[in-house]
Amino acid sequence: MKNFNNRCQLQSLVTFTFQMTAFLKLWGYSRPTDRPDFFTPSLPPGEGRGSGLMVFYRRFLLLICIFLLLGCGYQMVGKETHVPSGLNSIAIPTFVNQTLEQGIEIPFTTGFLREFIQDRRIKVVDRKEADSFLEGVIKDFNIYSVAYDQSGLATEYQTTVVIDLTLKNRKGEILWRENDLSETRWYRVSFSPLMSESNRAAAIQQIGRFLAERIRYRFFHNF
């Protein structure tokens, strides 16, 4: 999910609102009777100038809010970065798989590439052109059953993946390192082997995406 922040300070709007309220109270409110318009509220019988003031105030505040939304525009929040100057591109080579789970490096590498490409604050390029390199090692993969049916057959499995990550510059110097990053997901098994395998693969992909999100935030906000 992205956050938005109006460039016009909310504090200024609040201050202006209170100033207008005070001004209207000092000026008073007299409803013209010969030419009703948008700012001329139609008051029910028995209601006086105080009710007219509140109606006028609400309509005036509504116009101010519309003006601010249309005129001031929005800016993206979270685009500020703490990446050192000179790091304008990154390469993410295929992760090294040190486990017995064949092919697990593919969804992890893909997840990290997708996360940085979609962010767009730094270019994802080939290793020959990159200012930095994010290298990953999948060092541990565990899977075991956690739930069973009445027959004692497993109905749910838990899978945990542990990885090491290292960010280097073009000179090979280590900029930062994260060891033993782990994440866990659960998936249910089915009578269909294909469905069970699909759920298993989806759980591994979710782990890769979640770890990629964590590292992206670490890269841009907590370097």
C-alpha cells in the first residue's frame, strides 16, 4: 500500500479556519433577502443569524477544502532516501542456493528484482553497469508438518527460509550485510499432489517477496 501528503500544510488550513471563524463572529452574518445565492442559506422558520453563520461556515470550509485538493496537488511520501551519493544503480545476481531445495533461488531472485524495479528510485541494471551489487545466499530451508487430520495424515506444513545478504560497491567493498534473515509461511496440503505442490511453491514465493520488501525498506530508509 502508498501514502500521500498534501503539500499545503494541514496546520495552515487549521489556522486559517480558526481565523475565519473569529472574523465571521466579529463581522456577524446578515443574510441578504433580495438576492439568494450559494452563500445565502435558506433558514428554516425560527432560526436566526447564528444558524445562518454555521451554514455559511460549513459551505465556505467545503470550498476551501476543494480548492486545496485541486490546486495544491499531492506529492509522494517515502521517496526520500538515505542511500549514499554515487549509488544510482544496482545489480541483483542470481542468489546462491546452499540448500537441497532445487530451484529455490529463482523465486527469491525474481522477488528482489521485482521489488527494486517497481520502486524506481534506483536503476536495476546488469552487473557490468551497476554501482552496487546485492548478493544473496539461501543458506537454510526447513519444512515440517504442523497439523494433522484424524487419520494422522499431515494437513498443513510450515516452511522457513534463512538467507544472507551483502551489498557491495563497484570496488567490492561491503556497504552493509544482513545475516540470518528468516521468514516463515504455512500452507495446506490437498488430496491432489499438484495442488499441494502449488501451495508449497506459493508459500516459498511469499517468503521471497516479504524478505524483498524488508530489504528494500532497509536499503532506502535505514542504510
